[in-house]
Amino acid sequence: MTFSKTYSVMAKSKKPPEHYVNNQEFLEALENYIAEVKRAATEAGVDLDQLKEWKERPQIPHYIGECFLKMATRLSYRPNFVNYMFKEDMICDGIENCVRYILNFNPEKSKNPFAYFTQIIYFAFLRRISMEKKQLEIKNKILERTDFDEVFDANELDASNWSDYNQIKDNVHSKLRK
């Protein structure tokens, strides 16, 4: 085999990117899981209207969970989410919401589960950011009402924490002047 033939064979067998989710395979896995849940519910005598509240549902397949993780991780790399310190919490919230609302996906209405669950993850990220901003505001109010020198001892800080310390200190000073 010559170099050009070997190279063309190698180029065709390129593996997909790390966070790639095949939408068609994902759809098939979801359809199979939803059918399995409905079958298990009828065997257990659970009304299909009460399916979402049913606690003994079959376990979600590993592949579907892996797809949720890949989608949430990839979405966290977008420029509007990349610099948050609580990115792991955002990813976990996104996966949790996907698992919570997995039975809301209707394959008869939509053949694009990737878009459906990406939207769920996106709004979970926004809720986490909002919640973290509220917590930061609460921390700032606590610092306002107390003397920040009691909370922080500047002698114990190393060089990596000085910028955080100065930012908090400036924030407290600016709020006290208002």
C-alpha cells in the first residue's frame, strides 16, 4: 500500500470530537428508554398519566447519561459561560434537569432531542448563575454590615489571593460610601 492510499484510509477513520453527540443515535436511545418506561409502568399497574411522578422508573441507560454530560460540558465552554467559578455546579444542574424532564420529550413531536435537552441545560445554567449572583449579593451585604478587617486578615494572604482581597475590599468601601 502506498503512502497516499494509507493516508486516505487513515483520514476516513477519524474519530468524532470529544463532546460529539450523534442526534440520530440519541433519539433512538431515548425512544427505547421511553418505551421501556411505559412498558414497565403498565406491568406495575401505573397509570401513564402519572408516569412522571412514578418513583420506580427503570434506570436511564449509560449512553443517555453520557450524552447529557457531553452536551452540558460542551455548552459550558461557550463564551457566556466559560469564566464562572461554579461551572461544575452548572453542569450538574443541567444534567439533573435533563434527567428530571426526560419523559417530557416526545419523539412524535420532535426528532431533535439534542436541541430539546440543550435548551434545558441552557436554562439550568442561567438559573444557577442567577442563584450564585444572589448568594454573592448576600455575602456583600454581610461584609457591608461588618468590618471587613475582622473577616479578612491581610497578613495571612498569599500573593494569589491579593487581587480577590482587593476586589472585595474595594467593593465594600464603595458600598459603604453610598
